[in-house]
Amino acid sequence: MLIIADGKISDKEITSGDQMINIESINEAEFKVQIEELKLKDQKLLLMDCLAGLKKLNRTQQIRIIAWLCVVANADGFMDRAEWQLIYKIYHKELNLPLEEIFKVQKELSRLTLEKSSLISKLNTLL
């Protein structure tokens, strides 16, 4: 939902999502299958399902997920207004999470993705 919120899919956002899969140890094949299935789902229904799922998680998990949304949304160099509106609706209006805690986790996740990108670049250079 997030990467299409602004009507454009950025390669950098896709790459950032791939880094999230790696850092969070998510099964990549399973993730890709789920993404393809979710593309076919009505976006309003998808949002309702996502919110219901997020509300079942603990606060730490919710904050980490919102922080990842911010990392992915910023991957192309800026966060589009539509992306921010979606994130704001989720973290503030639906989950009532503190923005400062989200930013703290976002900063750490951004650092991890940069380190991972740097390591991959070095490995590619060596190969």
C-alpha cells in the first residue's frame, strides 16, 4: 500500500523493502507471493485488514513496523505527501504511537540498511 500511495513505484523503495526482508529475516519467496496476492486486494479492505493486524501486535512491534514504513517511504530521497498521510493515519490516528519513538527506531533501521548496502557494494566490487 505504501509504495503505491503516491502513484509511483520507486526502484529505491523496492530495494529498501528487500533490505527489510533481509534484516528482519523474512522468507523472501513467501513475502513476494503475499505481495502479489495483496496487489489484487481492494485497497480500503487491505488497509482495514492491516490495521486490525497491527492492533494485535505489541507496541514495540507496531513502532518497528511504522519505522520501516518511514524508511521505505524515504528510500527515494523524500516522503511523498500521500505516503506521509498513510503513515500518519496509521501511527497517530489508529495506533496512537509517539512519533519520537518511531523516529528513534527509523534512525537505527536506516543505519542498518546503509551498512547492508555498503557491505553488498563492497562484495560486488570484490566479485
